[in-house]
Amino acid sequence: MEPRISLITLGVKDLERSLRFYRDGLGFPTTWKPEKGVIFFQTNGVCLALYPYEHLAKDVSDSFLVERARFSGITLAHNVRLKEDVDRVLQQAAAAGAEIEKPAQDAFWGGYSGYFSDPDGYLWEVAWGAFEIRDDGSLIIP
Amino acid sequence: MEPRISLITLGVKDLERSLRFYRDGLGFPTTWKPEKGVIFFQTNGVCLALYPYEHLAKDVSDSFLVERARFSGITLAHNVRLKEDVDRVLQQAAAAGAEIEKPAQDAFWGGYSGYFSDPDGYLWEVAWGAFEIRDDGSLIIP
């Protein structure tokens, strides 16, 4: 197995609402067309996909067709090159309809970060510090 | 905001158990040292991180410190270059202690895939088909 995550799929309640948030609000490029039931975004390194929640649960097996809890246990992070980008990205997300769950603040690990949640409550950390970022956007882990 | 996911963090119950699963079982490279409370894996494009569940919930805010449901709403996918790699990777995961939630099978979208869950129940799809894979492992979205 290569050490690689190819795709992250979020099970969403309303595909159109999530499309507006990620494509129009955050500016993620997509090849999506109305006849497609799944939406893929061409992000760097890993693709983000959106799929109706019930369909995604059932794609694993019927036993996963249950309500989500407030916390999924998973956070996605968007790391930025400049400290001031944290505030800028959080503002962009808020303008797109995100909930700011944690305003940007100095973090105990020496960086600066905040969290927003997307229309389904999926959590994104916007963070600066601790990692070097390559030109292609990928992180060099410390 | 660049269209980019930098990091995926899984909140885990037992860091040592998860370390054994991902480092020893799946073979993901890490720079982790025993004095570090968070484990980063150098995967291609996006980093995978493991962090104690309660710490991760509280890093967002205390209101997220709740039990997870059986389904997080999120799936990670590992896409492979050859159809027979799906069975090979699922076997490797099972040998590392994963639960096979869906045995490899032909998928309605024309590919071949199955799901395993990691020691905390996080779901990974192992899939072949539908996507072209670049030399660096990233997908070209259809």
C-alpha cells in the first residue's frame, strides 16, 4: 500500500447547498455537471468529493445508515503561508456561509489557527505555523 | 483560499494502537518520536495525523466533546492502479487488524472496490477504476 489518501468524501444533506459553498464560496474548481450525482473538486494532492449522506452510508453498508453526532472525530486542515491568511480565509468561509467555531487565535503549539464548519458541520481548521509548505502546497511534516 | 486540504486528523482512542496500525500494518512513514503527542504521516499531497479524540474535540471547542456515531459521514479513499491491488490492500489492512466492512466487489460506477475500518472505526475505501492516477499518486478527476 502506498502511503496515500486519494479522496476525501463528505456525506452531505444538500448537494446544491454544498456545491455553492465549496465552488462559489471557497472557490474550489470542479468538473461537475448537473447530471452527475457526485461532485469532485480538483484540489492539490487529494480530491475532495461530496455525495449525499445516505448514499455514502449505504455505499459502505446499510449498518452505517445512522445519524451523525455533533463531532465526527475528523478534522480537515487548510494550512496557509502567511499568518494574516488565517483571518482572510476564515472571513472568506464566513462570507460563504460557514459557522466560525473557533475564532483565529494563538495556538499552544506556537502557531495561529481557527476553525470553521461547512454547511453540514464538517470541521476545517485554518492554520499557520509549525509546517513548511512546498510550492505545490503540500506540507513537510515536522 | 487555494483549493487544498493540507491535513486530515483522526481523533483516536489509543495513539499506540493506531500507530501500530498505520506505521507497522499499512507501512505509512512517520517522523514521530515518543515525546510527541501527535503523530504525522508523510503521505502524498495530504498529511494524515492522529491525535487523541478528546484533545481533538477540545481543540475545536468544548461543545464538540461528545461521543462519535457509528458513521462519521466522512470516508477516505485509497485508489489503486491495478484491479488486483484492491484485494491486496484489503488483505494487508485485515492483516494489520482492520475490519473488512465491505468485501471487494464490482461497483455500480464501473469500478471495483471495498471498505475497511481502522481501529477507531474510520472508513477507508480501496478502489480501482473511474480515475486516472498520476505518477505522484494524485487523481485526475473525471
